[in-house]
Amino acid sequence: MQYRREIDGLRALAVIPVLLFHAGIPYLNGGYLGVDVFFVISGFLITKIIIDEIANKQFSLFNFYERRARRILPALFLVIVCTALFLPLFSSSPNILKDFGESAISVSLFASNIYFYLTSGYFGDTSELSPLLHTWSLAVEEQFYLFFPILAMIVYPFDKKYFVYSLVFFTLLSLIIAEWGWRNSPTGNFYLIPSRTWELLFGSFGAILVGHEKLANISDRVKSSLSIAGLLMVLGSYFLFIPETPHPSILTIIPVLGSLLIILFASERNYCGQFLQLKLLVHIGLVSYSLYLWHQPIFALVKLKTGLHLSPTLQILLLLLTYILSYLTWRFVEAPFRNKRKFKHKKIFILSTLVLFLTLTIGLLFYTNSKWQKLFFPEDMKRYSVLINAHNAHKNQKMYSDECKIWSSNLNKEFKEKFSRCSQKYGKAIFIIGGSHGMDLYNTVASSTLNKFVASISRGFCRAHDFIGQIKNPPKCQYEELLTFLEKNTNSISSILYTQTPDRLFATDMHSASENDLSIPHVDQVVNYLDKLSQRVSSEVIMIGMLPPMEKPPIKLLHTVELKPQIENNISQHTIALTQYVDEQFSEKLAQKDIIYISKFEGFNLNLPKDFIHNDKLTYSDQRHLSDIGEKIFGSRLVKHLYTKGFKDFTPITNK
């Protein structure tokens, strides 16, 4: 296939925004769309090579995969090895080392997109700190290359029209999946190949159309206009899209179609092509694969050490380091391995097998790091077990379950039927609603009372007020549906408890906020909801107050030094005072509605920071949630407190 400099220029326009986005450069909120541009370019180049070779009866699956191995594996392996060597210098956390091991294993299996779908999102703290996060896009491409060449090999020689029809079918199917996916499974929609295939296939259409006589007959003026329109669509999307924009979705057609227009119509005879053929852009395009490989590990490692927000000086230095390493990798690794005279077929096959085996081995070593660390650092690992046990208590939260102690994340038919049966057997229930703190509260009460009937509808992120600011794919909460259910079943409910976290009520980070940053309108939304609920039920409505958040999750504390001093310094009096201020606001406003408010300082009998540790176990699982130990300790205190306050349905299990 004839080399086109403007394609390398387009590669530059794909990789630069990705780098700037992960560096934290402002105003480029849609920089992540550079990956979508890469998909179009990849689909175009691969399809063009395949159909040209099929037409000339030269296509071979073996040769195809050999080229992919030459292109992808050497530089990828180098980056993984270097990351593995430097990661322990930036973080000694066994959990972080284990996560890296898991991701390395998934890379060796070309399944890292599936791994990150199962373990994290793309726009979050955890993702930003994952050195191999970016390999998800390589996995998508490799999975595409498993079926696409076979489809082309079977259908294209038989009938070119049927080949085009099949591409149209898979494109429409994939786009429909993407439209369904961003609404129902946004993380899977982002990472998995069914909702990404259409972007690669847009590139395939480009390969089929690029030599078509009807396109050749279009005037140079029209071609110039179309290529400039494509360039504006790509560049504009980087600034107009934000992480909350549905993606991939029908809106993603903007950068995808823009990329296709550039591929089809940019040339040295028009302004767009001349711009993309600038030496600097072409050079960046040539090293774009290495730039893409290096940027995420470099930024992730530094963020593990310094925090998520990089200073402008550090941003520039890291971008410079990324370029230097990328150029050296392109010059001394990528280019030599593409030379068939230096590395023949057999050698590439042997080296590829070895690379995948070594990557898998590195992953296994890191995945099992805690086992061999116990041999060399037993005391450190004892402290680490305290941290990881608390961390897992929320990550893998177990909801208390007994005959009629029932929890559900949604008001489904199964829950309603079970509630009805339990009502007939035990009479009135304690009913708990809320978000993830409602889940914690259910566990604290259900595990600490003799009352046989405790029910809860609660799920993460579901609070009785709107989100402050924008959030991608907000959850479908059920507060209005709950009003109807609770009113209908009010004779089967003795008390209704609601709780939530305080920090989601502030317009800025609570650790640096002031009282003026508390959003009173959002406080009023909660008060009004509870008032509406109180008017529609005969049950007692009680709000259980706020749990003051830690500065950082316990899992981020150092396990190599004593934990107690770190824990005691992990909460500020400022945060405690702000939490108490929120308590005061709710208490005053709810009192006017004759609704009871009990702060957690009172109900949990909180004594911070002493209460963070009990018998060498942590009561918090992360910054703002209780561990299983915390649920038992504070649950016992809360149930006793409510019982002594006259709420006799909260009979404690023990009077100790």
C-alpha cells in the first residue's frame, strides 16, 4: 500500500490529545477520543492491506499475524518490563502490585479490556493510577483482528458486494449495541468490542471507498472542503466532549466520521493534507505507538507518588520524558523488529511466544507478591492484612441476611413478595433506605437487633437529593417508587430510617471546604423528601446523621510503618466540625417538620480518632464507609441508643 504522510499526521492528532488528557491539561475534556481516531485509522490500514492482498492472491493469515506481532509486541513488552522494574519504587502496596500483576496477565491474553471492564471505570482515581489501563484499546484491536481477516478472506473473494453488506450489518449492529450500552452498561460499553467494532469498520469503509472512481471524480475544491470539515469535527470533539458525554454512542460519529473524511479526502493538494504533512506532525505520528505505550505508565507511576493532580512543571517534564523514551523505543525497538531482513519469520514467532510467556510470568509474580513478601517482611504484611481486610469489607461488602432480615438494591417482585410473607409472620419491620451508607446502616441494625424483621432498599450513589455537578450515567434510584410502597405497607413498618454521607452535600472537596460550601438547596431536598414520606406513612421517620470522612482510604496508608499514628492523623478537626455543622442544619430543619434526627456522633457514640481502631482492626473500610467490624461495633451502640430512647422495636442482642 502506498505510504501517505497525512495518515501519520492524523495519528499525531490522535495521540496528542490522549497524552494531554491524561496529563491533566485543562480544556481538553474530550482528549480520550484520540483512541477512537486510532480505531478508524487502524480499521482503514488493516482492511486496505487485506483486500489488496486478497485481490492479488497474496493474503496469508500467518503473514498477517506475523506483521501484527512485529508491530505490537516488542515495544509493548519493553514498556511492561520497565514498568514492572520501577513500580515497586513508586509504591510498595501489595494491593497495587497485585493489580498490576492482574493487568499484565490480561495483556498477555489480549483481554485487558475485559479485565478493566470487570475491575474499574475509565474516568476515576483507580483508573488514573493503573499503569496498563491504556492497553484496553490494543486488546479491542487484537480481538477485532481475530474475526475480521477471516470474514474478509471468506466473503471478499466470493462477492465484494456481500462483503460490503456484511460490514454494513455489523456496523449497524455494533452502533445499536453502543446506544443500548451507554444507557445500561456504560463501563462495558466503553471497554468491550461489541460497542467498538463500528468505529474500526468505519475505517474499513474508508479502505473500500478510497480508490473508488466516484470519489476520484469529486472536484479538488469539494475534497478540500470535506477534509477540512473532517478536521474540524475531530478537533472540535476534543473540546466539546466531556467524560459525562454518552460514549461510545451516536454522538461519537462526530470524531469517527471526521477521521474518515480526512482519510478519504486529505491530500497534498489541499490545506488539510498539507497541514497533516507538516514534518512535526508526521514525526509524532511515526512515534505515536510508542508515545501511547509510554504515557500511561509514566503518569500513573508519578501520580502514585505525588497524587492525582500534577503541577504544570511536572506535566511538562513528564510529557518530555514520554517523548524521549518513545523516540528511543521507535528508533531502537520498533523499527528494527519491522525489518524482515534482521528478524525473519521463525525468529519473530519464537520471540513472540517468549514475550507473551514472560509477560504472563511477570504478571503472576506481581499477582502473588503478598505471599513472598510475607517471607521477607512478616511484620509489614501483618499491618497490610489489617488494611486489606478493611478495604475488602466494602469492595466485597456482604449484606446481612437472615430469614426476614432482607436487603435489595431495587424494589423488585422478589423483595415485595418476601416482605409480604415476613409481614404476615412477624408484623412490623424496621425499614432502611439510602445509598451505600443506607447499606451500611442496614448491616449495623440487622446484625445488632433481636428484631426478626429488618428490611432495606438501598444502593450506592442513591441519595434523596440531586447530584451536585455533572455525573456520567447517574444511577436509576427509586425514591418516588419507595414512597408508594412505604405508604401502601405503612401498617407493616414500625420505623423508617434514612442516612447518607455529608461530603456529597458540598460544592467542593469537603476537606478544603467551608460552611458556605454546604449546598442548602440539596439539604432541603432531603428534608422535603423525608417530610413528604412522613406525611404519607404512619410509621416513625428517623434520619440517622453523618459519618465524618477520612482524609484518604486506609488502603493508601503505609503498611511499612506503625498504623495507629497514621490513622489518628487521617482525619482533621476541620472535617469533624463540618460534619457536625451538617448535623446541626438537618436537625434544625427536620425538627420543624417533627422528624427525628440522630447524629452518628450521638448514636454511634463516636470518639475519633480512637474509634478508628478496635482490637487491631479498622472500623472504616475506605474514606467514608464502615468495615464489617465497624458495622458490628457501631451497630451495637446505635441499636442500644435507639432502644434507650424509647424505640422498642430496636431490641439489642446484648446488654453488654
